[in-house]
Amino acid sequence: MDPRPVKIYATDNVPRLRYIAEIILGDILGLSWEIITDKRKLGKYNIINYSGEDISGSFKICPDTLLFERGINPREINVGDWEGLPVIFTAPSNSDTPFDIFAASFFLVTRYEEYLDFQPDEYGRFKASSSIAYQNGFLDRPVIELWAKEFARSLLKKFHNLAFKRNEFNSLLTIDADQPFAYLGKSLIRSIGGLFRDIKKNPSTANERYRIVAKGDKDPYEVFDYMIEKIEQEDADARFFFPVGDRSEYDKNPSWRNDDYRRLIHRIDNKFITGLHPSYFAAANSAMIMGESGRLKTILKREVKISRFHYIRLFFPQCYRDIYSTGIVEDYSMGYPEEPGFRAGIARPFYFYDVLQDQQTNLKIIPFQVMDATLYDYKKLDPSASKEVILRLINETKRVGGLFVSIWHNTSLLDNPEWHGWRTVFEFMLKNQAP
């Protein structure tokens, strides 16, 4: 016989509470649950009392007002401690938990703070250093799952008949092909112009360019055979993201009409799930996203279902609204470019909740924990230190049975002096992320 559902007593059955209850109780803990607003219908169930009232035998969580509000309101966040875990939205002493786990988790997973006023970085992005998690030292921990685990222990002390599911760790490698070629993929005019510049300034590069463009030698940025070999060797799951926007100061990809580029996209798509890498300016331009999605659809001859924004330019809620309107159902942009860790405080996929419209959408968000450029460009770490960071994040994700997601670029795995040692990091990660 199935266990009885957990009843959540609240004064109002609001969408914010339904959304976060499903993540905490349903997705993470595996419980069946129901919100009740009439105390006469509580019956003899396990009751989570999410109200200011007293209910005998219930597990009480003193609620913050966050889930019962509409729109966005500035918040003053106080940080407390619970069994060695940092907690926010602290609660009074008559609560069975020292904080409101539902409000705290909702605040983090919806990225509520990114709807508020903030000082953007040079690319218009919300900075990791502006986040509550970074400022209070828990960006490197999946606190929502850690809270849920401790919450389960507390519930079990009061309700001995509960059974929680076991979450299984998994991993996913994702690759952005920002610059798939060094020399190929360019128009005849650009190739000739580049050749003359190289002859004048760097004869050895001119010779390499000529051998690749005219003689058919392999382009130095084309390391996809190496990546595929290692992925298949470790039986890893992988996604590839291809840009098809117009060239700009920030976008160096070939034209979407280029034959070499199209052949590469088809070759990868025959082996792995591929998706759209919206261009730098598309993040703030819905028409550009629609156009780029149409270009990739033309190349693949199928619908485009997954995406990740170039430069991780993620603006709430517009970016998610825009990609969802094109038919994309999964996005992989949830993470910080300059810091590793858990941007949404969670190590598993979840559905985007539009805080301004106060509704859950069917757009699935797959957060990532680490990116090669974060370690190399932003943190200035060498391969050895990078392995330590990666292993720590893998272990944190394993601890909660989450999904470890990394971002790599083909240009990070070049066989040249600048990227010496980074193939060992890539291979180290693939081995250690195996379930």
C-alpha cells in the first residue's frame, strides 16, 4: 500500500508554495504531498503546518511572507545556522526548523535576487559576488538538497512512517563550439585577407593557413575527434551547443551557411544531442533568438530543443521567456561564468518559475557547476588546482545524488603550449564523474 501523502496546511494554496513543495517534497524527497487550507480536512495524516497557527502533532514551519506575496519586493536576508548548514529566512523559536525552508529554497532556485536592482558586470550580467550565496560562503554547496536531507531527518523524528527516495548521482558534459575552426569556415575574401596579413606579420602562421585551407590539412581548433574519443571511452553523456548568429566583436563562429561548419554540426549531431548557442546580442533581442533558432533548425532539419547563452548572458525573466517562445524546452545557462558553484543553490534540473508572472513554466533548467574558462581565465588556476576544484564539486554533487554538469570549449583542449595540461584535467574529470 502506498504511504499516505504529507498534508501541508497553509492559509492559502498559492502557486509559489506549490512550486517549491514539489521540488523539496516531491523531486528531492520523493514524497506525495497535498496543500490543505481547511483544517477540518486534515484528517490523521502527517501534517506540515506552514502557518502562524498551532496544530497539535504537526511539524511546524513558521512561514515568511515571500510565498504569499505577488511580484518582486526587496528583501533583507539574515543568515543563521542549522546543523552546520548556513540558512536564510530564519524563523522564530516556536518553529520546528530555525528557518523557512520553502521560502529560502524558492528565493534561491527562482533567482529572486536577480530580479532586484543590481550592479552588472561589463557584459550586463549579474555577478556571482552580488549573490547571497557568495557573500555568505555557500556558493560551492548545493544547499537546497542539503537542507532537504536535514529536513527529512527532522520529519522522520516526528513522523516515523515516512519513506524517502534515494537520489542517484549522474553527470553530464556540455561543450560550446564558440570557435570550431581557426582557419576554415571563412569566406574566400576573409581567407585571402588573413593569408596576406599572416605573410606580412607571421610567415609560419601563413604557411599553416595555406596548408589547411588550400591543401586540406586538419584545422588546429578541430579537436572534436579527440573529445568524441574520450567521451565514448568513458561512456559519458554529452551535449554540444553551436552558434549560428552573425559575427560580432563577441561572436567568432563561422557563417551558418558555411559548408565546413554545416558538415561539422551534422557529424556531431549524428552522435550526440545538439542545441543552440544564442549569440552575445541575442540574449537581449528576442527576434535574434528566433532567427538563430530558425537557422539551426534549417541545418539540422528538425526542431531545436536545447540552448545555452553565449557568455552566459542570462537576464531574468526575459531570456527564458524568449527561448521558450521558440520551442526550446531545456536551457543550460544556469551558472556563473566567473565562479564555480551552484548558482541556484541546487544540483539537479528544475522548471523555470517566472516570478513576475507568478507561474511555473515547462522550460527545464539544467544548472552547471563549473566551466573551463572560469578556472583558466577568471580564477587563473593551473591544471592541478583546477582538478581539486572539479573534484570538490563532483563530491558535493555526489553527496546529494545530484547531476554534475560541466562546460568545456574545443579551444580549451588544443594541443598547444597555451593549453598544455588541460587535456589531463578534461580526462581527470571524465573519470571522476563516472557514477
